[in-house]
Amino acid sequence: MEGLRLLHKMTTDEINQREWNDAKNWSWGIYRSRTDARLMVPKRRGFGWTINFGNRNGVVLFIVLVSLPWMIFLIIFFGGRYFHRH
């Protein structure tokens, strides 16, 4: 059966699903597969989605999601000091 599967070209969806099912791509609930084209994938357990850290854009998304609240905090609490002169 495996030989027959190799005879036809796998679709992107089939490759993504194969990668998602491979336990080697999961570590402590974090998904990392360079072969999987998706930026976000369903969590393996529970509900929701997780970032594919094997995707370069996934790493960028993570950095943005982590740094955005800090940037907003810094602008709100410290940014006004530079705009108000007393």
C-alpha cells in the first residue's frame, strides 16, 4: 500500500496532514515543521490553534504577538512623557 501511495504525487493538504500527524514535529505542545506550509495549525490536544514554528512567518507572528502588548504598554505609560512639556 505504501508503494502505491508513493506512485502518485501527494497534495499539499496530504503533506500538511502527514507532517501534523508525525510525533517528531511536536515537542511540549509546540509544533515545528518546515515541510508543513501552514502558518497556524490545529492544536494536537484540546481546542484552538497553535503557530507552526517551522514556518519563518510563524516565528515573525510569534514575535509580533508577544511584543505588541509590550509596545502598547510602553507607549501608554512612558510615551506621553516625551510629548508633554511642562
